[in-house]
Amino acid sequence: MLGSIIGRRDGDRLAASVALAVLAVLRDARIIRAHDVAATVDALQAVAAVAGGAGPQRTEAEEIGT
């Protein structure tokens, strides 16, 4: 889907993937699939901070980078 929308190969779609995940959550999605969990969580937390909402919580494993 993203390849046909933005015309990029699999490895070059992170920004679009994260943007669509954020859009989905803004439209009340409660479950999303993320290829890069850390980048998606970072984006959701940043949007939540600016918008005044509570973002997703990081797990301990994400905090220590494992």
C-alpha cells in the first residue's frame, strides 16, 4: 500500500509508516502494527505532548534499548 502511495521501496517507507500510525491513533485506533516500534512510539509521544494528551508508555526493554 505505502509503496504505491509514496513510490518508495520497502526500506524507505519509515516516515510514511509512522505518519499513518499517528493518523490512525488520532482517529481513535487502539491497536496498530508497527515495523519500527521505537520510532512509532517516539512519534506518538511527541504528538501527545504537543496535543496535550497522554502518549504510549515505553516498556522497560525499550528504555534500555533491548
